[in-house]
Amino acid sequence: MLEVADAIAAVLKHAKPLKTEVAALTTAALGQVLAADIVADVDSPPFPKSLRDGYAVRSTDCASLNAELKVVEEVPAGKMPTKPVGAGEASRIFTGAPLPDGADAVVMQEHAQAFEGGRVKITDTNVKARQHVYAQGTEMKAGAVVLSRGTPINPAAFGVLANVGKTAVTAYPFPRVGIIATGDELVEANMKPKPGQIRNSNGPMLTAQTVRGGGLPRYLGIARDTHAIAKSLIAEGIDVSDVVLIAGGVSVGDFDLVPDVLKELGVTIHFRQIRVKPGKPLLFGTTENGKLVFGLPGNPVSSFVGFELFVRPAIRILGGHAEAGPRTIRLPLAEGLAESNDRPTYRPAKLELGEGGWSVRPLPCSGAPDLVGLQPADALLSLPAGDARADRGAIMDVVLL
Ligand code: AMP
Ligand code: MG
């Protein structure tokens, strides 16, 4: 049976960034990854800019106590100065306005007293050259790379891209993820289950995990536990997706049709089991044209954990991210634990901020079907196989969700 790290490595060996596209910079592009460097077309700021409301001055004019200067004009943001500031002169200036020629500093209006007749007294005797002035090109110079390829488009990137006049960029698309639930016992959420039936949790859950993980979900419905129905739905899934998720039917029961169907559809199966709890039966395969197929366990908590550990990293790589994850950090335990597991185990857990900083608290979760127990989790606590005994404060590996 494969170890978790080896299974992730096996998946990532087959995960390649998708063909890039031109993406319009609407909020739909939030989280896409740039596929080309972005070069500034302007200096920013494009002129030396005042960072305060006050007076543009020559710093050397302000050395004596209560220096009096002649105000030659008023420069609001959006207007260019028309007069230089000569010796003994100042311009009234506002935040964001260009600094006039001759001036080398801005005195805050709190340190100035305006008089009748267009004069101003500077009450600050310690005016330094360049104070409250943001020099031209400090943030970026025209021609410089301001965002490099591989950068995820986060909210600040939208601002940078706007500053350099971009309304569209070359980016990696969000991977298309087809999602199929399997099982004769399943009905959709809008149905009342008849005796023996349950509602389909995995479909909506995996759809949401896909969005959170940077994929574009396409829910394809429930495949019944008959070979023909499962085969046609899975074939459709492979057709319309970069990654196909099939929840349930991957174990070794009589109705677990997925592995056979996949073989018939020409999917090469790379592994079927992982040494992990929950979610030992987890299948990974690839099609001839490089699409990724995951058979996830039917039990919702197992399906959830399998997605986070194995599917989400694949989606990230297809989407052009440099780091696959899963993102693991080390945190102290908020409460002690003592348990014994036959396999390496991932326990739903919650991050907590207390007086001593962040810690992680395992959540009570009654087992692989218990989504209510899992739901508050924002992390998975990683426990080794065997006797796991750890005191409060012990430092543990935690996978962030
Ligand atoms: P299976 O892997 O198909 O044997 O399913 C394992 C368990 O998970 C069974 O108890 C199923 O009823 C349950 N299960 C499978 N698919 C779903 C689903 N989409 N939503 C909720 N439970 C499911
Ligand atoms: Mg089933």
C-alpha cells in the first residue's frame, strides 16, 4: 500500500500545467495564475508626488525658526504645477499632487500658518529634503517586470495590473473538474429519501471543495451501480473535464464498478489504495490524453480528506501554481490526545487563537460518514500510525484547509 507522500508524488508526476488562455480581468480571474511577466508601461508614481496636504518648499529655506515664504500657486491632485518654487517661495499642495520644480520637500499644513497676502510661516525647523515626497518611479519604473509569471492574481495584483493599464492577461485556466457521485442508494438534496436511501452529500461537497481549491466544477449527477450507466457518465466526465472525480464505488464490493469501468475506458490505473485513515480505497488513473481520474471513497469524510490530500494539489499544478501543497504547518496541540491508529491518520481539527498564540484542537468526529463532526474543521491534524499519545502543547503537523 502506498504511503501518503508517495501517492501525492505519483499524482503530481502526471499533473502538468494546462494550456494558457487570455483572461479578462474581471473578478472571475481572481486566483488564476499569470502565465507571462507583466511589464510596467509607466513610472509609478509618474511624477514626484506629495504624500501630504501642506506646502511644497525648498528645505534649505526652512532652516531658520518661523521662516516666511511667499505662496506662488495652489496645486491640487490631478493638476500640473505651472510655476517653479524659487528661493523664499512655496506652493500650496495637496496629497497626490505633483511636486513643483525647485521644491524638494513638503511641509505638512499642521506645521504651517497661512497669512493674508499669500504668505506662509513654517513652524517646523527640521524640514528634510525629500520629506513627504514619493519620488517618481519608486513603486515601479516603466519597462520593469512588476508581476512575474507564476504569480497568483490576488486582489493587490488586480490593483497593480490596473496601474499598468492591463484589462486582460495571459493566464492558466482554472482546471475543469467533472464530479460524479455513485450509488443506487443516493437521491439528490431536493428529494425525500425512501426507505434504504440517503441524500447525496459528496456531489455538493466536492463541488465546493473544487471551487475552494482553484478548479472549475461541473457536477454530472449520480451514476447508478450498473455498469452501463456508470460507464456512460464517466465517459462523459472524461470528455468534458481535465480532472474527473468519482465518489464511491471504488472499493472491492460487488457493486464497486468504478475500477472495471475505468479500465474499459482506457484509463491507466496507477494506484488503488493508500495507507491512510480515513480513505484507504482511493484510486488514481490517467487517460491516454493526460486527463486525471480520481476514484474517491464513498464515505463523505473520507472523500473530503482524499480531495484535500491528493486532488487539490493536482488542481493547483494544472492551474499553474508553483506550489502543489497540501499546505502543512506545525502547531501546538490545544488539548492532549491518546489514540491508536493502524494507519497514518488525518483528524478534522480547528485552529484556535489563545493567549499563547495559535494552536490546533482535534474535533470530535464519529467516523468516516460524520460530516457534521467534520464541518467546523479548518485543518487536518496529522497523526502517525501506531500509538499516538501527545500532551497539550506538543508540536504537531497540521494540513491547512
Ligand atoms: P461506497 O464507497 O460506494 O461503498 O460507499 C461507502 C459509503 O459511503 C456507503 O455507506 C455509501 O452509502 C456512502 N456514500 C457513497 N456515496 C455517497 C454520497 N454521494 N453521499 C453520501 N454518502 C455516500
Ligand atoms: Mg456505492
